[in-house]
Amino acid sequence: MAKLDIYNLQWIDVVFTGRNQAYGAYQLRKNNARTTNRALVIGSILFILAISSPLIIKYIKGLTPDDGSEDRVIQTEVVLTPPPPVDEQAPPPPPAAEPPRPRVDQVRFPPPVVVPADKVRDEEPPTVEELKVADPGQKTIAGDPNAEIRIDEPVGTAPPTKQAVVEDNTVHDFASIEQMPEFPGGMDKFYNYVGKNYVYPAAAREQGVSGRLILSFIVEKDGSLTDIKVLRDLGMGTGDEAIRMLKRAPKWKAGIQNGRPVRVQYTLPIMLNLEGQ
């Protein structure tokens, strides 16, 4: 069987027999080969021009005369004056004198005099009428503006004061703590500890008790566990055994708040599975 060529012009004439062949699909199909070849030639020429455009531009620039305008450099001779000679014998200039501080009038009180207790006289304070004619004691005395200024330094040394440290004994909620308390090695290690140290009560084993216990305790600042409570008990001694196990547990890592260990309230579920025993 011969291979059919649907692009042969004879098939087009057969299909369009008795129809308008002046325009439309007949002309498009008839001129398809010529249009395709023309498009292929034009596209190839444009592609070659686009690829070789840098070489053409470079070749055209090489044919243009070079007037040397880009490489022209204007040279100007600059004469620098020599620096003055350095006189090594001349001493350096003296530093500027600090101006004297302005004098300020000061009010000074005479220093108190310490006397033995037996020489202290118990006198009644003078009345208002006596003060009118008597010398009341200290008066403002004008100082000498030319006198030397003296600044009294503190005498003796006092022991340094220590800032009072307020100990935080508040029990914090584990949801609002910066760094949660943690069992050494993580919770996986804790549940391994539970599996090895929890002794299933005999009554619970006989009754087939299984489920989830919910315990509550406080992790102290030193990592010990206190105030251990059973919030959800399965009965048959399962809660008491959980309390006994937690009391013998190693110390936890304490919770941290503001860079210091604090007490943290912790709630922990423990799943009891009789099949795993």
C-alpha cells in the first residue's frame, strides 16, 4: 500500500473541487510550502545578524579614524614650594596655662566641738525677749575673696553597702515561664524511668486497670519535687504508686525566670498500659 501524502497539491485540488478557490483556505494550503520556506530563510538571516552584531559593530569601529580625543591627556606642571627648614634646636612651645577658676563666695559653719558628757550644761533655751539683746550664735561672716580655696575631703571609709536580694518563692505556672523545668536527659528519659520503676499494683493488675494518670507537683529551685498530687486516679493503688515513684525520682533541672531558678507548678500525664508490663 502506497504512503499517502496529504500535503500533495493534487489532494488540495480534489478537496476544493467545485468550490471558491480564489481566496481562503485553498490559497493558504496552496502557498504553504513557499510561505514556510520564506519564513525559514528570513528567520535564519535575522538570527545570524543578531548573533554576529557585536562582531559587525567592532569591525565598523575599527574602520573609523581614531583622532585620539579619548586618550588626550592635558599635562600641567605644578611647582610646589619647599617646606620651611626645621630648627631642631628650638624648644617646643610651652602648653597654654589653664585660666584660674572664678571665686565663689561660700558659707561655712564652724565645726562642732565634741566635749565629755559631764561638761555639758543643761540650760533652758533663751526666750524671745532674751534673743533680742543676746548673741544667738552663728552669723554670716563675709569671707576673704583672696583666701585660698579649700575643699574638704570625706574622712574615713564606710563599708560598702550591699543590695538587698529579694528571694522569689512564688510558684510560677509552667505556661508563663521562660525556661521550663526538665527531667535530666529530656522527657524520653523520664518515661523510660517510669517504665522501669513503676510497680503495677497487684489489685490493678488483677482487675486489668489501664488508662492515664494525671499528676501535679512543684519543681523546686534545687530540682526536687514537692506537693505531689494525683489529679486523675485510676484507683486500685495506681495513684499511690505514682506518688511513691516521683518521690524517688532524681532531681529535675529547675525552671528559669529572669536568669534565676524559680518554683514551677507542673502537670504531667502518665499512661498505664497493662499489656506493656
